[in-house]
Amino acid sequence: MDKLQLFLMFGSILAAGILISWLDHTKGWQFAAWFNGEVTNPFNNLDKPMQQTKTADKDQIIAQLTERIQVLEKIVTEPAYELNQKLNRL
């Protein structure tokens, strides 16, 4: 084998390894585990990116609702609000 063939062979092996690592990370396909002989279910993690976005959306909604509750608590605990409530009861 000459140097060019060795370079192309090692380059293609390196590129395949990088591609496998990228697919494992982004898609959760677990190719590296398969090549290492580990038995795993590749379909367990397919919805992981979607679940992360759902969780982020829920966290954002919870933060907004918490902020609204704090504003309402401030309004209700103001002395002027209590005075208006007492006047309305009369």
C-alpha cells in the first residue's frame, strides 16, 4: 500500500467514526453501542429532542404563571385594595 491509500483508508475510518458519533448524539440511534456489542433498544430515545422542547415550553409557561401570581399577590395584599373591599361590603 502506498501512502495515499493508507491516508484514504484512515481518513474514511475517521470520517465514519465522526458520522456515527454525530448520529448518536443528534438522533439517539446508538450506533456506537451496536458496534461495541452492547444490546440496547434504539427506539427508547427517539423522542428525546421533542421531549426537551416540550419541557422547555412547560418551564417557560410555569415561569410566566409564577410571575402573574406574584403580581396578583401584590395587588391583593395592598392596603388600598383591602380598603376598597371593605367599602364595597358596606
